[in-house]
Amino acid sequence: MNKYVSFLYHNHLNDVIELCLKRLKEGNHFISFSIFPIFTESKELLKNEVEYFLNALMKNQGIDEIRMLISEMQLGNRSFKPDLTDIQSILYNRKFILLDFLNNYTKDAEELIRLVKDIEKSFHDQEMYAVASMEEFRKKALDKFKLLFDNTESLAHLAHCELDYIKGTIKCSKEFYEIFGIAHQTKLSFDLLKHMTIYENGFDPFSETLTQKFTDGKPNFHEFKVRRNDQEIRTIYSEDFPLEDNEGKIIGLRRVVQDVTQLRNLESEIGKEESLLKRIFENLPILIGIYDVDENRLVYANYATRELFEFASEYIYESKFTTVIENILTHEDKGKLHNSILEYPDTNEDSYPALEYKVILPNNRNIWFYFKAIVFKRENEHVKEVLISAVDITSLKETEEKLKLNEEKLILAQKIAKVGSYDWNIEKGTSIISEDLVEIYGLPSGTKSFHYPEFIKIVRSDFQPKMNENMNQIINGTMDFLEDEIVIVMPNKSEKDVLSKSHIYRNSLGHPYRVIGTIMDITSIKENERKIEKKNKELQQAYVNLESIQNKLEENNIELERRVANRTQELKNINERYEVFIKQSSIGLCRFEFKDITFIDTTLSIQEQVELISKHIHIAEVNDCLVNILGVENQQKLIGHRLREFVEISDQHLNLKIQKAIQSDYKIREIEALGKHTKEKPVYLHMKIEGVVENGKLIRAWGIITDISARKYSEIALRESEHRYKTLSEAIPGFTWTALPDGKNDYINKRWFDYTGASYEKSRDWKWLEFIHPDEVEITLTRWKNCLESGDIYENEYRIRRFDGIYRWYQVRAIPIKNNNDKITKWIGIQTDIDDKKRSEEKLKQQNEDLDNFIYMVSHDLKAPVSNIEGLVSVMHGLLDEKNINKEGITDILKMIESSIGKFRNNLFELIEIAKSQKTSTENSEDIYLANILKEVKAMLEEPIKKYNAIIKEDFSEIPTIKFAKKNLQSILHNLISNAIKYHSPNRIPEIFINTRLEENYIVLSVKDNGLGLEKEQADKIFSEFKRLHKDVEGSGVGLYLVKRIITNSGGKIEVESENGKGSVFKVYFKSNNQKA
């Protein structure tokens, strides 16, 4: 194997690295212990690891590498500790790499078998070492905790005390005070100890009732916890004995206590380690069991064991182990393993000899196992438990059986051919020879070894220089193969002609380490050659020409034999590859042969060939994939039949295809047809057929048949979709179009051309910009390019020139179509005529402005008269003396006049606010913190808030800021909150909750109250101007109208949800464009 590894290192190092990198990417298949488990794609790092791995194999240091890994884990030098599964995975991947390149090294079957055996053995040894080492590593870890556990006895603190419940006294040793962490006291109280006790499950360790628990004077045992003054919690173990007075009456307890805190902590740690060890065992791919020697049963079997033998847990753990063995082992292995088990109890060793045995599975399948047992637990030098591990070596055993059979065949062949063999290990200085070689050399029977100094003595002297030269080539040269014919002298002085063939194995430095060779007795052949040579010399003169011809024929015969051998091997290899390809191919494959005739003469007329092919061609071979494609039960349903029996194709069409194939080197390039399939949907088939022509004869044909139903149905669906889309796009009252990812349009519907009067050539790509109004070209181009780069939805409004030169307003919207990789493949857009809408909006805007200007002017013109009236009333107060002011109700009349003037002033103020709302709707927006603006509004409404004890809560966590005109936002909040307070329920304190959230394209400001509420049919009327629904509450009905006008002018909306008697929720929707959350 070393030479093969050296061959990989010097010839295929980069190929090995590439394969390692590929397997690493596909499934985290690692080959290195040093970079595990960090994923890396660095070729340089992988190269170092591959070189290290191959060098270790060449130096037979595979086990040393695992030994070093275990050693580092024991020393704690590794932050990550791989488990056995990780190590086995790495070893498997290394073995996979070596097996993958075997065909690059040799084609010799015997050599391949030998290498496979060596590789399997090498990695099996490494895996067995890893299993044993990891078991030992875990065992040492457990021993470490056991040692700590054993030493805790020396750390135990013992103390005693007497609890006299009659006298209420406690007498303690000084160790008692140390354990409980309290200072020495003249009189220790029960209350102090009870105060320190941590009560669990209602147990009181200092209760007087414990004196009633004694039975026959036996001590009672307890365990409890106390919290010392330093807050440290200790676990106390106690033994209680009765404390009796002179009359034998139990008056208290005599208690011995021990601090077992460390012991319990260690037990907890050991429990964790045992749990970890069992989890490791449970996930190992090998069989693991723990055998109790005294009870003769398994106390544990991991998942792999239970799964393989289909054991129920109770069966394994309750049955005698020997009974389990009787049920699963073969007859010849029962005694062997049984005798081994008998040696378990009294062995002084830590492990037992490894065994190989065969078991019978529940499905009657036999499996070979490599069985290893080590001592898991001892008690007083007696083995208590044994850890058993077993590895499946069935494949190795089967390989050995095959190799043994091949060796027997080889020995038999050597005997028949009179061929002996030898194996010379240069490094070890050993040489092994076969029995046939002993017989050829005339050596004493039973000779096993024969070295070169002994061999050179039996070589005839004239051949010895040649043999010495060969030896020099082996030791100092570079040749890997030697072949010579020599003469050896037998003990009886007779001579033999032998043919020597030697294969030299060299390490990575080119030094030989092994020679394997064969010696064939060719004496009879050489004697015949010499006789022939002598006869030829006698007849040489007479048969010169004949000899020349004969020599030429011999050369041709040798060359022919060589070619036949090579061709036979090639055909064998081709046949193997063909069978694998046929079985594993994912496309339908078919071989056609002729029935009743062996070939068709290609010199015949085309019509004659068509008739013969159509009549005699039939299916001779198919793969499973074609069976599935054509929907038949098995291959036999196809073989011997004509293809047309399974395909919807007319004879005329098929004959036409055959005729064209004859004219095109007997190749049918493409046939698409429906299969006669039993499935609900028709199956579309694509066929390619190619004839095989040799020496002017068409002898067979090969066909490739694939199921293209998915593609066909996709094409049909696509055509239908395209038809529906184009039909729909032509019916839409607007311009529909599609564009490529770069923005160039590749489709425009007919309405565009009717409107613009332009042709497609003048509208394609970017030429459509020529029809856009000059004032909007630049902004249109900028927005379109920004969307092309960002992939955002494109929205815009611009004017498009009609064929008569008139421009009309259009609204455009386009969305991107993306593939599975989120890449834009196409844009789909529509342009809608909004010219009439635009003009109506402009007209409405002008009318609103005129109306607002009128209201603004009237309200301002009325402010002066109102102020004058207020002044005159004030003068009247001053002119009337106290006597006259109370005469005939003048005071009440003045109050009514002042009240009317106040109402008139409020109405006038609200009219001004309505006018302002229109004028300020175009004010510059700014980013406003909602918490700050709410604080300002609450300050403005301080008086009614205090008057009605109103509670206002807010939550702006989702949307803390909003971009809006500050005065307008203040007005909205002021009106909604003041209304919530004004229309509160007299039966409860007003509660108002304000929050914000994001909903689709809006930021929603919600104001919820628990006031009077509204009937459902009244909800839509409250936003009307001067509309009041609660007549008993003062108000003008302008506030909500004002709020709606402000939010509507800014492109938003307002909604209300209300329930009479429970309250209302007002939702104000702000356009989220350019908002910040």
C-alpha cells in the first residue's frame, strides 16, 4: 500500500486535494484531525493536511496520529474534543479517498484486490485502536472522579450533639459548631437551629416527634440542609439514637452528624459524567454493552445493539447473557465466546483477548463481528462489570473469503503452469517461497525461505553476472519490473531453464522495500526450442524463404494475440461500463435489433431499406428508466416488440423519418410523439435513434427516449398565458407594456400606437420618451432609472402627446417580475388616462380656494362688529348704576347678550380655523415627536382635564415621529382629545388612550375613549359641518369637520368605530410617504 500512497503523493496530489475540497463542500467530509470541525475552503490549508495524511500512511504512522490526538485530549490541550463518531468519519473519508484513485494506479485485478485488502486492514486497525483508546480515555475520566469520591472520606467532618426535649437543652461538640458555622454558645437554642434549617417535603430534623420514630432501639437516619450564617448551604447526614432518662424513658435524641456536602456534589458530577458517557455510547455506530458478571446479564445495551438485533429493552436486561448468546451466535462460536465469559470474574488484566465471531440476525442474515471486552468496574479486586464493544467486520470477512478463494485459484493455476512465486521483504530481510518454487529449485520439502546468496549459488555461472546486475538494478536503480530467462543447476547436476519475472516496490524516496516475483519452469519449452532451432539449422539452407514467412507469421500471430487480448479486455471494460450506465441512467435507453435477419445491406435502395427496417426492427434491450417512461410493468413487456406499439406515431410518419435517417448517416435526429401511456395526462416523448453500420451493413440501432411532458405542458401553459395576457392587455383601457431588466420595452399594446400614431420602431427601447411632455422628461427618466436599479415599484404621472399634438395626463405604474434568485427578469407596466380627473381636481381646487377666501374674508369682516358690540355692552354696564341694573331683569338680558356674543365669537373663530386649514394645508411639513406635541396639547386642555379627572395614556413605541404640519397636527389632537373629554359619560372617569402603528401605506394615529359613544348609523354624520349629535352638550359641530378637512387635504383619511354607551375610537390615517418611524 505504501507504493500506492507514494504514487498518489507524487502524481495525483492536486487531484486528491480537489476531491477532498469537493466532499468537504458537499457534506462536511473531513480528512484532518487538526482542522476539524472548522469548515474551510482554503486549498493551501487542505494541501498541508493532505500531505501530512499521505506521509503518515507511507510511514505507517496512522495509529500514531490517533495516539497523539488522544494524548492532547488527556492533557487538555484541545478546546474541542472530537468523539469516536468524528474520528470514525475522518477515517472513513480517508479510506474513500484512497479507494477512489485505485483505477489510476493499476488495472491488474489481483493487485487491486491486494490493495483493497491492505487499505481495509489499515483503517480497520486504526478504527479499532480509536475505539479502544476512546474507551480507555472515558474510563480514566471516570476513575478520576472515583478517586475524588474515595478521598472524600478523609474530608468528612463528624460531630455529635444531645437534644433533650424535656429540659429544652442542646449539648454539642465543638465540631458541631464548625459544621453549622455558628460561634460557640453556652446555651444553644432549638429556635436557632430551626431558623438555619431548609425545610424540604415538610421534614423538621429538630422536631420532638422524632423521638417517637424509634423501633426496637434501632437508630434512625436522616439527611437535611442548613443555611449557615455565611449564607453557605450545607448538606447534613445524621444518625439518631434514643436519649433515655434513668427510668428508660426516651426524653430526646443522641445525634451523630456529618457534613456530606462535598460528597453529594461529587455524586452529582459523577452522575453527569455517567450520563454523558451513556449519551456517547447511545450514539456510537458500533455495538456497546455493559455486562454484570455476578448477575450474568446485560445492564446496558446501546441503540445500535437494540436496533440490529430487534431486542426489546426488557428482554435484554432481564435475560441471562448466556441465554442471549445461545439465541444469536452460530453453533461453532457459542463455546468460544462462552469460555471467554467464564474468564471475566478473576482476571487481573484490564482487557480480554479480542474475538471474531458470527451472529444470526432475526432476519436470518449472518454478520461477522470483531468483539472486544475491557474491565469497566471492579469491587475489591473482583471484576464487577465488563464493557463489551463489537464492530461489524462482515465486509472485511467477505473480502478475505474472496481473496482466499482467489489465492487457491492462483496456487492451482501455478501448479498447472509449473509456476512458483516468492515474496522478498527487503526491509525485514525475510523471503517466503511457494511449494511450487521449492519443487522447481529442487530444494528439500518444507523449505519456507530462500535468500539471494543461496539463489546465486544454483544459477549457472554464465548467468551469474546478469543476476548480479539485476540485483544492482533492484537496490540502486529505478526499474520497477525485471524479466529474464536463466539456467539453474539442480542438486543432481542437471539443468533447468526458468523464466524469472520480478515486480519491485519502492517507497516515496525511490528505495526498494519489497520484491514479489514468479519463477516458471520452461525447460521443456526451451528444449523444444533448441530442437526446433537445431532442426531449423539443418533445414536453413533449403527453407530460407519459408523461415522468413514463418517468422513473419509468428510476429503477426503474437501481435494478433496481443490485440485480441487487449480488445477482449476493452470489450469487458466497455461492457461493465455499459451495464452500469444502462442501470443508472436517468434517461430512457433502448437497443434495437433485427428479427429474422442479421443485418441490412446499406447498398440497397432507400425504399428497400425502409421496408426491411420497418418490418424487422424490434426492441432487444431497455433500461428501467424507459420502462417507467412508457408506463409498462417490466422490461419483458417491451423486449421483442416494436416501438410503435407504445408510441402514437403513424407508419407513414415513421417511414418518412427512417428514410431521412438513411440519407443522414442512419441517424434520426429528433422525433416527438405521444406515448400510449396509462396515466391521466398524455406523456410527451422525445426520441433520438442512431444506427450502427459496419462494413456497409446496418447491424443494430440505439435509441435515447426522454419524457418531455413537463416541458411540453409548460410550453402549452406559457402559450395559453401569453395569449390571455395579450388579449387582456388589448382590452384594458390604457397602454400596457413590458420591458427588459435594462428598461428597454419589448412589448406595447395596440392602444399606444392608435393614440400616438407612431410605429413600433419609433416607440421601442427608449424612444417612447419623445412622446412625453418636455417639462416631465427629465424627472420621468430619473425616476425610471432609479427603480431599475433598486427594483422598487415605479409610479409616476406625466403628459403624453397624442397623434394630433394634444397632451393628456397619464398615470403610470410598473412592477418588476423576479425569478427564484430574486433577479429581475421583466417589468410589466400600465399607463392610465387621468386627464379628466386632473382637470376636475384643478377645478375643484380653485372652487375650494374661492370658497375659503370668501369664508376668511367674511369672518374677518365680522370680527370688528362683534368687538364693537362687546364694547357697547361693557359701556352699558358702566352707565347703569347698581339700582337700575337690577330693574326689570336688565342683568339677565345683559347676560343673555354676552352669552350670544360668546357663542357668535366661537363660531366666528371656528370659521376662521376652517379657512386656515385650507391655507395651512400646504405648509412645510417637519418631523414631529408625537410625545412632545401631545404634551403641548395636554397643557392647552389642562383646565378640563383637571375638572373631569381625565386619564390620558399614550404608546408611540412603534411610530414615535411623524412628518406633518405642526399646527395642523396640534389642531387634530386638540379637537379629538377635547371632544373625548367633552362627550364623556357621567357614570365614569374619562379614559383616553392614544397610540400609533403602521398599516399598509399609512401611519395610523388612534384616539380611543370610554365616553358616550354613538349609534352605528350616526357614525358617518359626525364629520359634517356644524353637525351635533349630542344636543345636551355644548358645541358647534365644527371640530371634527375641521379634522377631516385637514387630513383629507394632506392625502389621508379619518374613520370612527363607536358603540353607544361604551365609547369611540377615531383613527386618523396619514400617508406614509417620506415618513420616519
